Amino acid sequence: MRQEQLEKAISKKRDEMIKIGMAKGLHSEETILCSQELDDMLNEYNRLSLRPNRFKPTIHQYHEFILFLNECTFKLLMLGCSSYIRYFQF
């Protein structure tokens, strides 16, 4: 089930649970069963939301990152070298 569909189903199940709880009590078997179903839906929603593989960088993004690291390393090396050059100039 897609995340948007699951959000709607969760909302409906929550409303259903509230109605059953108001009519039959919070400790009724039907309310508890509905609450467990809602828990399952919420757990599934969390699994979909927190999926670790949601973002997969492309080769282009890796390439851009490597170029950025190279540029930063070069600048740091040049800063280090320029301080030595100034130190040893007569």
C-alpha cells in the first residue's frame, strides 16, 4: 500500500476506533482489535517513512561530490604551502 493511501486508511481506522470505543467502551474486545489493527497500520507507515534506501545518489552526484572534495583538498594544500613559502622567503 502506498504511503498516501495508508494515511487515509489510518485516519478512517482511527475514527472507527473512536466510535467503537465511545459506543462499547475502551476495554471492549472490538475496540482493542481495532486498536491493534491501527497499530499495525501505523507500524507499516513508519516502515515506509523511515526506509533506509529512500535516497540513492546517482553517479553524477558522486562525481560532483568527489570534485568538491578534490577542490577542498587542493585549497587546503595551497593554504598550507603558501604559509611555508612566506616563511622561507628572504
